[in-house]
Amino acid sequence: MLTIEQIENAILQLPPEEMGELLEWFLDLDYQRWDIQLEKDIVKGNLDALAAEAIVVAKF
């Protein structure tokens, strides 16, 4: 397995177009993980208080 330092060095050697592809892939991965965590938090009820507060604020 590569170390973070090795990965960073490899990234710095990428041509600009490949850097853009990597960035797009990484952002997609981050969004997918965010969606999974959000769904877990919703199921657990972790966002219920925030949702209730938003409804109260929206009425004003």
C-alpha cells in the first residue's frame, strides 16, 4: 500500500488533464460518501431537531 506522501508525489506529477480527471473522481467519491452518511443520519433521527428548527424558521 502506498503512503500518503507517495500518493501526493504521484499526484504532483500528473499532467493537468489527468489532474482534472482525478479531481472529478475524488469529488464524486466524496459526494457519494456524503450522501451515504446523510441517509444514515436521517434514518437514525440525527437531523430531526434541525429539520424542526428549519420548519419553525421558515414560518416567519
